[in-house]
Amino acid sequence: MSRAKRPIPISVKVNSLVVWEYLIRQNLTQSELANRLGICSGYMSQLMGGSRGPSPKIRRKMLEVLSPLSFGELFILSRMSRSSL
């Protein structure tokens, strides 16, 4: 009897280069973006620095606020190794 394999979790990170380009073009600061997203500037800094990944709720809000950017432009997906779990 074979066991079903568990899916490998996916890590989602903010593509900070794309977000920075957007902010520059819109003449916005990272702090202003945090306010528009309804998050604190410290959490925004962690998202931009890659030390934290955005929750599904924040990903949806970022897609709304940073329109017309797409999911593929805003976020970087990577597989997490089983050893990092």
C-alpha cells in the first residue's frame, strides 16, 4: 500500500524591486503604501526586506492597491525544502 505524498509548501515573498519601481513612479513612500494596505510600517519593511511573507489577505490588498500589477509581477513563489519546515 503506497502512501500519498504530501505537497511541498510554497513560500511567497514580495518582489521588492517591482514594488519600489511602482512607488517611485507613483511618487509614494513605503510608509504611504503601508498606510494604504492597513499595516504598520515595520511589517511593510519586513515584507520588502524578505524576512516575512505576506498573508493571503495582504496579498489580495496589495493586488488591489498596486493595480495594474499582477500576482506574477508582485510576488515571488518558491518551494520550501522539507528540512526548513
